[in-house]
Amino acid sequence: MQRHKARNPSSRHMLDMAHRLSYLLAGGTDPLAFLRTILQDALALTNSGGGAVLLLERNLRLLRPLVHVGDVGIAETDIRTDAPPWSTAVWGGKATDAPSTAAPPPQREAPLVLPLLVRGDVIGVLTLHGGVQLPSPRRRFLEILVNLAAHTLHQETQARALAQQRAEAATLIDVGQDISASLNLDEVLQRVVRQAAQLMRAKVCSLMLTDVHHTILRLHATYGASQTYTQRPPLSIEESLVGDVVRRGEPLAVLDVREHPQYQFLEMARQEGLCSLLSVPLRMHTRVLGVLNVYTAERRRFPPAEVEFLSALAAQSAIAIEHARLYQAMLESQERLRQSERLAAMGSTAAALAHEIRSPLQTMKLLVYAMQQDCPPQSPLRMETEMLQQELDRLALLVEQCLEVARPRSPTFTVQKLHDIIEDAFLIISAEAQRRGIVLRKHWSPTLPALQIDGAQMQQVFLNILLNALQAMESGGAIDVSIEADDTTITTTVQDQGEGIPEAVLGHLFTPFLSTKPQGTGLGLAISHGIIEGHGGSIRVASQFGVGTSVTIVLPLSTPVL
């Protein structure tokens, strides 16, 4: 660029400058254009070849060029403030004439760096290159120009901050509407992480929720994450880094998780290229439901505005999550009510039919038995009567199961150890498991606490579940049974490697007479469900078609009130 030709202005010229600037200021001119005019007057005042106004990014310790005039060599370059002359002006608040390596020759010989101060804080600098030493009157006029520049820059930054706040508020409204557009919990969680990742320009975003006991954080949704990240185990709230966000209920920013001693997945972070972390609590009133985490691929200091923005998004997300949970609980409650009504109606019908069928069925069994006794052992009729006897026995079992569903027996509670009952169930099915090439594996501590249960009923439950697992595994494999206990409950999980349950069937497993097996009665799980409810517990089934099925039973350690 051509060197700016400046002249030494007289007092008359400085008065004209002041009049023009005051006129522009009163007229509400564009701040950037006004800064450029101030720069031009400063060049004329100092006979400088070029100048620039640079905005201070305090958290990054950078000066960012905003406007420039003439030859300055820094029009597109961010400048570190850690070394002179910039450190003297920015952190010392003093003007400096020290050499500048950022400016090209010949301006490098005599740069002038002037801090722009607002209420004692440096918000940027005005730098001039190739100027001359100023006599006192012009120096004072230059100070006036610098003060005007500081005032204008402050207005510009305030306007930008206000525009940013408006944009963020509009974004939060749009995001809130998007998140709240669904009452399906999984869909809500996925929308939250997608929006957070996009708004924060993050590499990975994850959402973790606390368990019912508020001791563990489980991963529920991710965006931009690999399979390695999604398969990581749950985190202890007491011992993990993001668990501190739950405990304190306050955001946490980490410059580089790969260097943080408390981060538990250092190798995974290195492999995935995860660097800076911002984690904020999902707060609902006084409760923290979980955490929302964003990871960047490069080192990034999150300014307070970004922390507040993500916290506001997390607050909206917590409300949407709670609403989705309440809606899901309402649907489940309605379904349980409908199922109870169906069971009550079916129970009355089944009980009446079972009583009517039981007497003629018993008569038929006696007659077939008498026929068997009259037939020689090798007689074809003997084989047919044996087959008939087996079918009658199956019908009798069906009648008894119908009666059990219709009028379940109240449990008789005694103190027993659940793993002893499961050990007995293993012994009963071990021969069948061996015949099918299935390995039975147990995962529990022998020091598990005892609890109040009806041993016979619980054995019926576990035999039913284990036999279902055996029948679902045509090609062998393994059945894993694990038991865990905490202060109030004991949880048993039976995991098979079978074909899984179709999604259309999964939601109706406890409905009587619904069976996926050709010879099944469809009453086993309905009876098991009633027994577990009679013990004050819960049973749930999760299945992935082609992978396997898991049945989880949660029982209270104390005797339920019936």
C-alpha cells in the first residue's frame, strides 16, 4: 500500500478535526467507520505511515485487528500479548515506543502502542507506525483521539455483546422448542446432544444421567462419538471428574483432559482426539439429573458467556427430560392399569373355565390310566395311550397355571439367600443345558445379604426365566446370571445369547397366553410377574433381536407391606 502522506496539522487543523469528529459522533455514525476516521486523524497528527485498532481477547491473551489504515502489516494477524511492546500497553496500561516485530520495515523502527482504557480496564490498543515524536499540544490531542477510540470501541463491543445475547436468546428459544417437540425420552436426549454439539462447535457431545440411587452416571446419548466412546462403562459420581459437576451442581471446564490426572479414560481421549471439556449440570430445581458434556478437538478456553449459554441449554434440556420421563411414567402406569383390568377379567373367566374343565379332565386321566394297565407292554394301543396321557398332563398343567394367574397364592416369607435358590435352579436345568451345549455362568459374591422371600415361588420364577433362555438358544452359547446388592435392594440379571425378542412382542411379554414358542402356554412370565409384584419388586425385559435377551429382577431387602 502507498505510504499515507501526513502533514503537521496546525491548531486550526486540530480544531477542524475535533469539530468533524464531534459532528460524526453526534450523528450516530457507524462505530467502525468512526474508528477509521480517528485513525486517519491520528496518522495526520503523527505523520505515521499506518495504524490499527486492535480488540483485546482477554481470556485468549490475544489482540485481534478490528480496523486499520495505511501500511501496518498486522491487518489479518492476531497478536500475542505476552511480549513487549504489546504486554506493556495491555497488561501495564502504558503507552510504549518499543520496537515491534509485527510491523514490516520501515515502520518497525518507531511504532507507538497506546492502550484504550475504559474505567481503568484495557479493552484494546491503538498502534501507529513510522510516526514522529510529538510536541506537547499534539500529544494531548492524540490522547483525546485515543479516548474517543476507547469510547467508540467500548460501544462497539457492547453492541456486539448485545447482538450476541439476542442471537443466543433466539437460539435458546428455537432449541427449546425443538427439544420440547417430542415426549419420547430417547428422542429428547438425542436432540439435546445434537443441538449442544452444533451450537458449541464441539467434536463430541454426550449426555449422562444419574441412576435412581444417585451414585452412578450412565451414558444415555452421544453426538459425534465413536463406538469406543459409547461403550465405556458407567462412572462413579464420587470418584469421577464429571461426577464433581453432579456433587457441586456447578459447571467444570478442563483445558486438556489428556493431561488431567482425574480423567479416567486418558487413552480413549488420545485415540479419539478429545482435548478440552466443558461439563454442565442438568439441573431441575434443586435436583441434578445428570451432566451435559462437550469436547473440542483442540485446546479451548471456554469464556463465561459460553459456559452460561451451555448452562442455559442444559436447564432447558433438564425440563424437557423431566417432562419426557413423567410422560413415559404416565404411559407405563396406564398400560399397567389396562393390563390389570385385562388380567382381572381374564382371571375370572379362566378360573371359571378351569374349575369346569378340571373334573372331566381328571376322569379322562383315570380312564386312560386304566386302559394302559389293560394293554400289553408291546401293544400299539399302549403307545397311543401313553401319548394321550402326556397330552392330558399338559392340559392339567395349563388348568393349574390358569388358576394360578387368576387367583395367585400369597407368598409365605422366610429369610433366605437368593443365590442359594438360583444354585438349586441351576442344578435342575444343568442336564438340559449340557444337552444343548449351553454354559451356565454365575456372577455374584457368596456374602450377599439374605432377604425375606417365598423360596418356592422365587424358584418357580427363575426356573421359568432360565428355561425360556435355554429354549431361545438353538446353537448353544452361555447364560450369565449376576446378582448385585445395595443398601435397599438386590438386583438379579439373567442374560442369554439367544435370538432375541421381536420389538412388537417385547411390550406385551407379561400378557397371559402370549407366547412365541409353538408349545408355549404364554402364562410363565405372567405368573412370574405376579410373584415378583407380590414380593414388592419389579421385573423388566430388554432384548436386541439377533443378540440376546436380559431379564432384570429387583427385590427389596425388607419385607414388603402387602
